[in-house]
Amino acid sequence: MRQFIRGYADAVVEQTPGESARTAAELTAVRDLINGSDDLRRALIDPGVPAAARRAIINDLFGSRVGEPTVRLLTVCVDADRAPEFVEDLVWLVMRTDAAARNLEAIDDIVLGRKAAEERVDGYATALLEKVDRGPRLTEVEDELFRFMRIVDGTPQLRDALSSRDVPAAARRQLVVDLLRDRATPTTLSLAGYTTQVGRPRDYEVLLAYLVDRVASESDRRVAEVRAAVDLNEDQRRQLETALSGVAGRAVEVRVTIDPGVLGGFVATIGDTVVDGSVRHRLDVLKERLVMPEARIGTGDSGNE
């Protein structure tokens, strides 16, 4: 099963408290109906049937008969996984929603690596952001996540606590909740808190950065994290955004962090791409070019052999 679906399901369960029992019952009924109909089963697991057609089957058969959470979960299985995996995904969703209805904790049997954790967070964020209006509210979530990421990066004690294997995941999530409660939107709090639960603790900052870019992508933008010796004025920001947009291939929003270590200029990070236009970088390059070759030390002989 795709980690994306697991993350998406976690968000839907959190978004619909008190509805898990109904959702579990509806998903069970759908599972039984599919298992009892060879034609329906074949249509939903046939990789030759386009995803749009399989979504239409879901909507036609169940759209008016089950609640919105059930439709969302069935649809994400069509969109996010291969057709042959649909029934297996559905079986897992039944177990996940039934566990939530009985207030049981969902426990993973493996620790996710970075890419798998990003996929899980992506699924969770996708479900949450479906309910967030595009525009100022989305920008607010992005701003809050970015500020929190910078706070974590600049506070060694907090960074150590959130990236330590010795601190239980529940305690790490509670720490985030305590820090952001009454200071951030519920969406931001949920995203930052959920990210403590997936993947390796040492990847927390990486996942936060991934989230910032993920939220920005909802507006078809990328976030450029820029380190500069001094803050940029509006004209400088616009010029830099224009230049970096050409590098990224789509609109870029600049977020500036003051770092005297760059001396002058800037260092911009866009995902995995680093653009180093700092004075520090130019000085380092110059130093490399000015290194004198080591002089050969002779033996005192005239050189005749």
C-alpha cells in the first residue's frame, strides 16, 4: 500500500471525529459488495480501465449512499495506487477506520525512511489542504510552517528534543502542540505535529522543509529559503524572485533568513537546488585559485644522474 494513502487516511480520520464507526461500516459494506460481484471487482482492479472511469464507478454506485469521508477514502485509493491494489487498500482502510472508532492507536511496524516519510506527509497534507481555501489562508499556513521551521533550526535545545530517538513520538508531538497552540492555525498545528509521528526523528527538519514547499505547491509556487547578510528590500526581493523563478522553472517565493556568515550576497535553497551567490563563496573560490603549488625540495645534487 502507498504511504500516501496511509497519510491521507490519518488526516480524514482526524478531520471527522465521531464518524469513524460509520465510515468503517460503510467501507465494510463496500468491500463486501465488491467481493460479491465479479464484474464490479474486475472493473475496479483492471489496470486497463482508466482512473477516471474507475472514479466514475465509485461516484455512481456509492456517492449518494455513503458519507463524504468514505467517498474521499475510496477515491484516493483509485488516484494514488495501482488498480490491482484497490481491494487490498480497501481492506486496510476498513481496519484503519475500525481502529479509530474503537480509539485504538495506529501503530506502524517499520520506521520510514526519508522518501517514504515524505510520501506519508504528502498524503496527510493533501487531505488537510483540500479543506483550506486558496489565497490568504493557504499563505498563512505556509508562513507559520516556515517560521516554525526557522525556530526549530535556531533553537538547539528544541531541535535536539524533536530529533532525538530517546524522546517518544507522543512526547515530541505534544511539544509541538504546546509550542504552537494559540500561535498558529489548526492546519499548521496538525501538519507540524503529525510530522513528528512519521519517519526517523533525525529527519524532522527535512520533513518540515518538505511541508513548506508542499503547501506552496498548492499555489503553483516554490519556496526559496534565502540566507543573506542583511535583509532585502521589496525591490531586491522581486528581482531575486524573478531570477530564481528562472532557475526553478516556476514561480518562486523568497523567504529570507539573516546570516552574517555569508558576508554579502545570498545563498538560496530551492528543494535540492542550491544557488550560492555569496561573498563567502566567492572568497572560498578565490582562495582555492591562489593556493601556491608546493616547491620541490632538492637533494643538493646537481641533477646529473
